Amino acid sequence: MLVQNRSAPDPRLLTNHRSSTASAVATSGSFSKGFDDIASWTFENLSKIVIAGFLIASAAAVLILLPGIGDTAAFLCFERSESSNFDSSRIRLPSVNWNSIPHIAPTLSDPHYSFRAERWIVVAAPSHSLPSATLRRLAGIKGWQLLAVATSQTPVDFSLKGAIILSLDLQSRLGFRSTDYLPYDSHVRKSIGYLFAIQHGARLIYDTDDRADVVDGDLGRRFDLQLSAGSEILLQYSHHDPNRTVVNPYIHFGQHSVWPRGLPLDCVSKIDREEFYTEVYGGHQFIQQGLSDGLPDVDAVFYFTRKSSGLEAFDLRFDADAPKVALPQGTMVPVNSFNTLFHSQAFWAMMLPVSVSSMASDVLRGYWAQRILWEIGGHVAVYPPTIHRLDNAQAYPFAEEKDLHVNVGRLIDFLLSWRSNKHTLFERILHLSYAMAEEGFWSELDMRFTAAWLQDLLAVGYQQPRLMSLELDRPRAMIGHGDKKEFYPKKLPSVHLAVEEVGIVSSEIGNLIKWRKNFGNVVLVMHCGRQVDRTALEWRLLYGRVFKTVIILSEERNADLMVERGQLSHAYKYLPKIFSRYAGADGFIFLQDNMILNYWNLLQADKNKLWITNKVPESWITAKIDSNSSQWLVNQASLVKQAVNNFPAHFQTNFKDSNGDESLTICGSELFYIPRRFVGDFVDLVELVGNLDIHHMVAVPLFFMALDSPQNFDSDSLSRTLYLKDNGETSFNLSSYSAQVPALYPFSISNESEFIKLIRVMASGDQLLKEMV
């Protein structure tokens, strides 16, 4: 399309040509008849002449453009156009000859042609003419060169003493392939600044923004500017829990109820301190993430739920004395673009994706970078507060982060499972970007941007690090008693429900900790029968605060929301797969989304016994099978007999002692609990039922009575479950809600507004729920 637009003749030129020809014929009475014949022939064949002219112009344009095809960026753009016409659904991995990348030297038109520095601070230039006081202080940090990268929002007269301003005009003359992929109005143009700094001798790049006020004006006060392998021992998160893939570092630094932007929402409830740490030799913390006092890096969910319109600006504090802590391979942490130090070994990791929202770009970069960092034996370390940021800016809307919240958990799982057999680091980086585009975490545009970025790095003289052996595929080392290191984080004043906590954890936080201790190793399996795309995130946020994790089942699978397929009529058949996935869990609660669980009323329930609503007459029914029974009951009873005849003796004995031969027990099975000690037997029973079409409401009570005698159930735990009478109303109604019962049925939540109403009434039993609405 680009070539066609350039080669097409301007229609204004054709019009002018016709008018001038007609005028000449009308005013030249002295012209010869031969010329009149030519003019007449020209007029008659005008259309053919125009077509011929168009073809000649097209050929000339192609000849003019041919020399530019050798440029890699132009070639990638051309290839993208062709491939989109050929097969728009297929993503192709770019082929790059890494050994023939031409060098890009600073241009003579660059006013800083000969300037070199080893330590750089890179920011996006602000949208106002006068630099802020914090930006002026950044420019004055000794030993560091500030580089401000302009966007289309930066005033042309912006200037700052001591800083290099990279204007849009200068950016276009640097010759980087990456420039063509960057939007003009976004801070992701900082990617050009990173390349510029590397080209001009950078060994350290501090990635920040114009609101970062560096503590004491000294980046070396807490960051490690010099790395020497083996010269220092760092505290490190342990790898003893194989199911933990991401951590909240704010807990380590004294803020238990705050979480960073980019942390999966189902992890925000995990507020317990580390049981123990391990240690690792320093020298490989190539990416160093600092914390921010004042307004830390938090997401819109935290910002809007912890701040009311009448509350003064956030001014949170982290423990400045807490030791820095490193992340082992297999465990990740959110990394941002406004307080992060990159050593040269990780300069390749600074590319900011362009096909995702601005609030997701640096977070995706951070997770992508951590996975590749393991390929060279590097890791991320988190440091005590290195900056202070004032809460003086309008918060970004949740819509800018929604894709982040939906995809980040799935992205982490994908990155942990990804492997590559490519022979060089840059080949593996491009391979991962390709795989992420295929999986939909970013678009094909970012894959091609990655190819251009890596070529630009080589073009400015960057040497890609050597690959190291990956530890993910090795057996995890045993952690001995002597390897366990303890650290007890402080509990600093925080912001909770729009009021300040003072010194100690409030009673509400204490309740949450109590619930977490009781249910923190119990998996909640929830079946959503309604519009799961409108409620899945909310259910996870509600129950994920208390339980180990929340597994969502629905009639339709939704990979983006991590919703697994499971038909409600046979939901019990999907449980064994979940049991095997969480082999270390204390137990499993099954819950339908039309039942509300008041978990605070279940603290006294015995987690070593079976729970089911067998003492609730509206739920547990024993129907006699006779000639008056419906055909469905008769068929189900026949299937139960067939299944029981295949049971081993101990299962048959338990069942027949609890249920007569001529009756059928039916339970709504909206809520039940299976402790760890019965999981194996439950799995065996599912296998014995096999393909028999036994309904969930029949199979669950059948299994429970085969597993144990009802007198051994903890029936009292759910005996007060409230089954509301059917009054014929289909509208959402919470007038009958009670916080004093373990569960209520039915409540059908179908959208976010109804969910907010539910949370408000549930807050009478869990005060912390107010922070969610």
C-alpha cells in the first residue's frame, strides 16, 4: 500500500495538464494543420496516455524505492504488508542475520556526537515547558547524566540545565530501526533513549520518571552500582513451595496490606511473612528494583479502594533498614519503569512493548525480562526505598490495567513453562517474543519491534551476554536447617479503608490473618453458571483473600480469565484433576456461584472431616423409588445400583449402612468439603463411576456415604445454611442476607454492580471487604 501511494500520479497535475492543453488549442490560430491533427489524436487517446503515464510513474517509483529495501526496518514493514495479504492469521518468526548488522555511529548532526558517560538516568520529557523541582534534582545528581526523551506532548521549547534533551527531530536522525515502531505520544519512546545511552558509553541505566525524588540525591546509597561475583551474600526468597511463582515484596519491607502494580489479584490476600529465606551469592542482580516511599507503585484497584475523595494524599513508608532480597529462578516479582536500575548485562531487557497499554508495558517487560535473565544466570533483587514520590497526579483508570489483571497470572505460568533450544541469547529473546505473540500476550508488532531492538543493540556496539545453564529443569536442592535464614518484617503504618493504621495491625487485619491461617491451604473450586466474564475476577478477589487459590469452572472455557471447562451436571468428574494439581492442600471446598459463603462462620469446622448439607432438609432429600417416581429418579437409582455393585466391599458397606436399597439420596451439592485424607478415595470413586451418567446432585451424596458414615461428617458446620424460599422473584435481592449463617442459597450474581451490592452486605461479617467497593 505504501508503494502504491507513492507511485500514483497526483490527480491535481492531471487536471492542470488538461486545462492548459485546451487553452493552448483555443488561442493558437497560427498553428499548422499537422499540429491540429496531433492535438485531435491526443484528445481522442487521452485515457490511454494517462494509463501509460501511470505505469511509467509506478516503475520509476519502484526504482527509486529499491535502494531502501536493503534497510531491515523497511524490509520488515514490507514483509508485514505482504504476509498480511497472504495469510493474516499466521505469525512468522523474522529471520535475522546476526553476523551482518551494520554499525550505527553517532551522527555528526547529533550535538552530543563525542559525549560519553557510563551512568545514565533516562526519563520521558514532561508535557509542560518548565521542568519540575524533582526533575531538576535528577539533573543535578553527581556522576550521572540525565537524558530526557521527548514525545509529541513535549513542548518544543523544553530545556533543562545539565540534561540532554532528545527531541523528536533528533530521534528521527539517529538511524535506529526501533524508531519506526514507537508511538509519538507515549513514554515508551524511552526505548530510543536507552539505545542512545548505550551508544554513548552507558554501563548503568537508571529507568525512572520526572516524579522520582532520589533519597539524599545518591543512587549508590542503596543500589549496588558495582557488581563483583561472590563478594556479597544476599537474602533470597526460598523455593520450598513449588506452587509459588510470584511474590509481593512489599510485605518484606513492612507493608503487609499493600501490593505492587502487576501482582496477580489472587495473590494480594497472601499477607503472611516468609517462613524462612535462603541466601545467594551477589554479583548477578543485573536488574535492581527499588521501592518508593510516598506513593508506591500500586494499581488502580488499590488506589481507588484505599483512597476516598476526602482523604489526603498517600504517604506510605517502607522499612529502609530491611535487607535487599533476591528472587530465585522460578519465582517472579513485578518490575516497573520508574525506579529500576539496569546493569549492562541486562540492557537487552529495557525494551518497552508497544502493542499493550502504557500501564501494562513495563510490567510485561519485567516478567519477560526475568524469564530471559535466568538464561544468563542473572536475577532480580528488590531494594529498600530509593525514591520518594508525591501523590499529586491523577490516578490511571482501571480500564488501562484490565488486560494486565486478566493476563498476568497466565503470563507467569506460560513463562515458567517456556523453553528454547536456540544457541544465542538474542535468538532466545526473539523466540520468546514470537511465542508471546502467538499466545496473545502482545501482538506481532512487538515481535517485530523485538527484532529491530536487538539489531539496534548490536548496531550500537552492545555485546550480548553468554548463555548459562538453566536451573528450572534441575531437581530443586534440599533446604537444610542451616540454610534457613529468618527475617521478621516490621509492621509499618499503612492506609486501610481510608483511615490510617497506627503502629499495630487493626482488628480487621487480625481477622483476615486468622482466616488465612485456617483456610490458607484450602483450595476453593467454584462453578460459575452465569456470565463468567463479568464475575470471575470479582469472585477471585473476594475469596482469594482467604483461600489458597480459587479455581473457576464454567460451562465454557475462557483461557483469558483462567476459567476451566466443567459441566455442572458432572462437576465431580473434574475434581480429581484439581486434586492432583494441589497435592499439598489441606482440603478442597466446592461452591456454586449461586451460593454465598460466609467463611468467617466456619472457623470451628473440623478440616479433617467431610462437610455437606445433610442436615439441611431443603438440600438433602431421600426419595423413595416406586411406581410413582419420575423416570429421571428411576434412571438415576438404577445407575447408582450399577455403580455400587462395582464398589469395593468397604465402599459398599458404608453406602448400604447409610442408604436403603429402594431409595435415592439427592443433595443440591452447592457446597461441600473434602479433606486431604479422603481425596484418594474420592478419586477412586470417580473412576469406578466411569462413564455412567450419574448427575452431580446424586453422585456427591453417593460418594460421601461411601466414604464415611454420616454420623462422622461434621454436619454441624453447615447445618445452619440458609435456603431462601422461592418467592417467584427473579431480580437480585439481598434483603434476606444474614452474616450469622455459614452460607446462603440462592443468590445469583450476574454483573459488577450486583457484586458491589453483595460485598457491601457481606462487610457486616468481614469489615475489610469495604476496601473493595
